[in-house]
Amino acid sequence: MDFAHRMEEGICIVAVSGRLDAATSGAFGAGMMQLIDDGVLKLALDLATLEYVSSAGLREFLRAAKAIKARGGSMVCCSLKDYVKEVFDMSGFSSIIPVSASLEEGRSSLG
Amino acid sequence: MSASIERTASLDSIEEFKAFLKSEAVAGGVPELEMGRVTLALEEVLTSIVYHAYPKADGRINPRHTIQLACKAKDGQLLMRIVDKGKPFNALADAGSGLDLLGGGGGMGIYLVRKIMDKVQYERIGDFNVLRLLYTSKAAR
């Protein structure tokens, strides 16, 4: 799992690649919570190169979404690969966390 | 069961279990396209066993703690049997519903397992936890 972030026009863009499973999701979750604790209120996750997610990864997405919402911010997941989208749909995540087809669309939705 | 492997109960073993399952299932007619979700179900069950049936002492892995996976696939139908010698633990319990995700509670992985597999069953047999999971490919339904 690789995790990188950059700020663009007030939006924090987090690119996550590789696998989010029981072995790797802890580091991902810690990275996300650090950004939120540092005051990020608009977060766009670029998942174009995320190959795999299990329930351990889903839990971290949810934890981050709840934390940012509690601070009055918002988060969007962008560019999901087919497999990741299937897991989001199966788990009901697609109706809990905003999902955008592209990073551009996701950034626009955050204003 | 036509084939089986036994490996240490550790997250490091999961990829090997998944590769074995994929190979057997595809040979038995389950389309490769459907194997992403099937191996996810296996990973969720194995992760649950590693964490709960075999609680680790000081984070160390005990090589005597193992998990056995046996599988049989034919005409697009896949039967898995997963056996461990850990403490009595039903990895299929507490699935809850999708809405439980909002609360951030556990059971999310098992919820996915139940969504993916057609039939799931747990039995405690002697000193063993025995899980049986059945998957029928879309074309074989």
C-alpha cells in the first residue's frame, strides 16, 4: 500500500495504491487521521491505482469519513477500479460515502 | 475434498491460501472474473480466524497454530472447508446488517462473506472449528 497526499486549491488529494487489507489498512488509517487532525476539511481520495480492498480497508474509509464529517468537512472517493467498486457496492458503502467517477468530478463536488 | 493445504495461522499465509483456492476453483469451472469476490470471502474468514481463534501471545505467531483449507470445484460450483484448532470460534457469527457499518462495529467482513457465498456453515467438531462455504458461479445457477 502506498499513500501520498498533496494540497490543491484547498483540497487535500490523497492517492492510495496497492492493497488495503488487514496487514496494510492500519497505516492507511493512521495517515488519514493525521491529515484530519492537522485540519484538512476537504479530502478527495484518488483510488485509480487501488487494486484491492477488504473489510479492514473499508473500516478505515468509514472511520475517516466520520471523523471529517464530525469536524464539518467532507470526503469523496474517486476513480474506483471495478473490483473496488464492487466491494463498495456489496457492503453498502456507495450509499454512505460519496463516490465520483473521476478525480475532477470529485474535486468539483467538494467545491 | 480433492485438494488441501495447511499453513501457519498468520496474515502472511493468506495470499498462499488465496492462490491455491483460485487455482482449484478456476480448474473446476469457476470463471476467473468471479474469483476476486470469492477470494475476498476467504480472506475475511482467514483474517477472522487469525485474530480470534488464535489470539497471539505478545504478538508472536505460534507455528503450531495452523489453518487447513480444502476445496473441491466442479461445474462452476466450489465447496471450501476451513479447519482450525483454535479456541471455539464461529467466524460466521455476528454478521449484522449493512447498516451496522454506519456504527463502525465489527462484523463487516462476515457480512461480505454472507453476501458473496451461497451457503455458509459452522460446526465445532471435537477440538476443531470447521467452516464450510459454498459458492456457485453465476453461469451454474
